[in-house]
Amino acid sequence: MFVSDDGGFTKNTEKLIKEFNETTAKKIEIYNNEYYKNYLKKGNVGNRTSELPTVNQYRDKIQNIVGDICCVEEYDYWGNESWVKTFTSNKPFDSSYVKMLFKNLKDVLTEHLFEKEISPKILFNVDDRITEVNALIPLNLLEELRKLHEEITMKYSEYIESFYVAIANKLNENYVISIDELMDTDDMPF
């Protein structure tokens, strides 16, 4: 919402709203100062609740999509099913890494557009944290994850960092601490 008594805005409201939408793909409303004064008179300022949005469906989507990226269902020769980790990581994931992952995700999807599955090393190609690849990641899951990211960005942009943290936490289920890290004598108290 934009409030102004500047004639350049109030006289060209429709044109500016259209231009703003075309440029940013977002909506804006333009009002004159009288609207704001009436809004204040009604006591609307300061009455906002500090309640968090209900995002249970997004929690479930994150857990399901990222969980299916981390582990896939496989069948042996006799048709017995088992869950296999798609990858093992030697470094934990954090929100900064996940943010970078989403920044590169469209390029990964574009490069492998007609494939059904890709190696986790392709997805996590930023560094050498993937030490073991046990199974391929279905591309449709990465497409779902990208759509989920876009939806969260549009609806809950102020909580995008929490979204990245939730993704990192789920990915860290495939993190395995190395023996060398466990045996690091510099951190031992004796």
C-alpha cells in the first residue's frame, strides 16, 4: 500500500498499479492521505495481532518432499522394499547453503529437464560435502521443492529464513560425522 497526496500518484493510480505489477509481479494499492487519516480514526493502527501464521500444510510438505529427496524407496530382486539414503554428507547443511541451493535450483532443473533422476552430487555441487551416493534423486521432487520455495517466498517472505533452516535440518538427517572429527584430539579435555 502506498499513501500519498502527490498528484503524480493520485492522478495516475491505475497506470502506476499496472506498471508496478508488470515490473514486480506484485500488487500495490495507492491511496491519498485522506484514506490514511480515516484509517487512523478508526483505530486500526496498533491492533495488529502478533500471531504466527498457520503453516501446518507447509511443515508437512517440507518434511515429505525433502524427506523423499534424502531417502528413496527401492525394491530388491524379490520385490522387498527398503528405504535407502540417496546421499551421505560429511558437512552439516545450514540456511546459507540452502539459500544458495535454491538460487541454483532452476539452473539444475533446466540442465536436466528431460531426465527422470539426477545424482545428489549434481544438486549439491557447491562443495565436496557429498561423500557417498546411494541412489538418484527424482527430478519431480526437485520441481515440487522449487514450487514450494516460490509459494513460501510469495506468501511468507518474512519467514523465508525459517524455511531455509527447516530444509537444512531435514537434509542433515543424511549428515554423518566422520571418524576423524570424532577423534580430533584438540577438543579432548585430557
